[in-house]
Amino acid sequence: MAVNFRSLLLKSRLSWQPPVIHRAKHVGLGRIRYGWDLIGWREPEILPSFEQRVGEQTHQDPEVNRFINIGFSSGKSRRELRQAEKEQAAILKDVRKDPALEKAARHHKLNIPLNDVRKQWESQGELSQISGAAMHYGIFRDLYGAAYFVPQFPLRVSFPSTADYETPVYRGNLISPSDALTAPTITFPSADDSLWTLLMTNLDGHLQDTDAEYVHWFIGNIPGGDVIKGETIVDYLQPIPLRGTGFHRYCFVLYHQSKRMDFSDFKPNSKSLRSRTFRTPEFYRGFQDELTPASMAFFLAEWDDSVTKCFHKTLDQSEPAFSYEHKPIYHTPQRKYPQTQPFNL
């Protein structure tokens, strides 16, 4: 019997209908009959970024965790500060568009009065940079928690290294402990009838309590900015960053006193390091009505040989050191006839 393939082909074409494609909520590549590929479909949506997901996990109530200014007010409103920033930005924009200045700079003929630039920076941008650097290094967080202050004037701190050279403290610069063996020179503008308190603490060096500090220098009732005439509560101790603990932050904080105060409770009863334990939040909480932070300076220090000498001679104790204990290298035990054993078990 002869088969009419043409008629069968026509019947198959007439009876065949394309499959019904349903929109799926999944994404992927699915196989259906007759060799058709179905790509999954879903409604378009914008996935959250990495910063948004981290922000959802670490969300904090701004009213509960907002920073509080415990220092002196700047005397300017936010509107005045924004206006000053806009004016400064407009000046910089005009300077960049000046063809004469660009030509002089290109031909190395542009003379800049550095002394005038430094004076302008000290009067306008230095104090805000000190506060910003302290916020960046976590100084305010570890000193006061959710509080901060804006320095009212620069605190000049310099360690006498040699007869002709001094090591200054800026905003987080690195100073070796051997360059800070003796007490530094402190200068700041002050009225003759004012009283001040100066504190130098180590924020990262306490051995027993991570929330505590070591006080390295404490001078109270400083008259008129003359640190030498102040009452020494705690004698100066050089920086002692321990071996293997990296960089330590050492901070100078200057407080303005509203009256003469008694700090006899903070005098150490021995020369041991434990007697220098200090907690700035508790200290400030007890004297917040009489003390107001006015300025600060801080630096970083790392271990050197002078730290060992200070522990042995000044503190009269052994020097603690930290090192990483490496795990022993694993060696597979030898086996007899290992050819029949799996290599990856």
C-alpha cells in the first residue's frame, strides 16, 4: 500500500498548534515540547546594593546614637557655615579659571606666599581638620562614646629630641617612643585668669580592660596656659606600645576649668602600670559641670627598644610581648603500599 507522505505532512501541519507559553515567576532556561526554549520571566525589580544591605543589618536609631557636642559652640549657625563654604568654593573655582595663574604655574613662575597661606589655613581650616581626623581615627568614640567637641584653638605639642630639633605632634603623625622620652612642650592661647587641665592617655594599650586607658600625663589647675606652673597629678611616662600590638593612639586633651579643682583622688599610689588605669568617660562624667574640652592633639607610636628599657627601669616589671602562634605544618603519615589508597582522603 502506497503511503502519501505529502498528505500526511499537510495533516500534521494543520493539526499542529503552538504550545501555550505561561509566564513563570522563576528565572532560568526550561525545555518544553517541540524544541522550544522558555526563558523564565519575573516582574522587574531593583535589587539592593551592598551598602544598602549592610545598612539594613547595622541600622541604628539616629536619635539614640546621635553624636552630642560637649565642647564650646563655634558661635556660627549652620547657615553661616554653609555660606562660608560656598564662598570658599566660588573663590577656588574662579582661581582655577584664571588663565594668568595657569600660565605662570606652567612656566614655573608662580610665587605663593606660604606664610600667608598657613595663617589663612590656621584661621579657617585647621580646627575642622583636627576634629575630622579625630573622628576618622575613632578618638572621640573611644574617649567619650557618642560625644565629640570642636577644638577652639590649636594645641601645640612638641617633644624635645635634640638641642636643635623638636618632634611636633600634629593629627595622627607617627612618633617613635625614643623621640618622646621626656615631657613635651605645650603652648596654647589663654587668658591670664583662666585655669586648664591637660591629659595624655593611651587608648590602645591597657592589658586587662579593653575599655580602659593608661594615663601618661595629668596636670591640673594650669594657670593662664603655663603648664609648668600647673599641679602635676600623674608624672609623665613615655609611650609604651607593646611589642606585637601595632600602632597605639596617644591623645592630648585640654579641658577648660570653671574653678580650681581637687584631683587628689587620681594620684597613683605606686609606680606600677596598673595604678595608671584611667577611664575618660567616668572622669568627664564626674566633672562635666566644671570641665569643658577645648582642644586636642594626638599621635601614633609603635614599639622600639626604649619600651623595653622603660618597663625594666621605670616600671620595674617584665615587658609583656605578643606574638602569633603558627599552627604546625601538617604532614600526611606514611603508608605501606599507598597505590591502592585514595589520594584525597
